[in-house]
Amino acid sequence: MDTVKKVLKVIGIIAAVAGVAAGIYFAVKKFLEKKNAEADCEENYVSCSCCEA
């Protein structure tokens, strides 16, 4: 019975670490997408002098 508890405990620890890693991955991915979207807006901006009259 003790062996089963130890195995479940190890599996729980692995699942917790995987959950934290996934959370960090998605947070970084979302942050980089937002940062790249802001940079793309500035790079792709073209002013039109014909509309400024």
C-alpha cells in the first residue's frame, strides 16, 4: 500500500510541474504575441499625404 501512495505522489508532483510549465509557456506566448502585434502595427504603418490636406 505504501508503494501505491509513493507512486501516486510522484505522479502528482510530475503533473504539478507540468501544469506550472504549461502555464508559464502560455503566459510567455501570449505576452510575445501581444508585443509582436504592437511592433507590427508600427512597422506596417504608411502615412497618406493625400488625406492630410
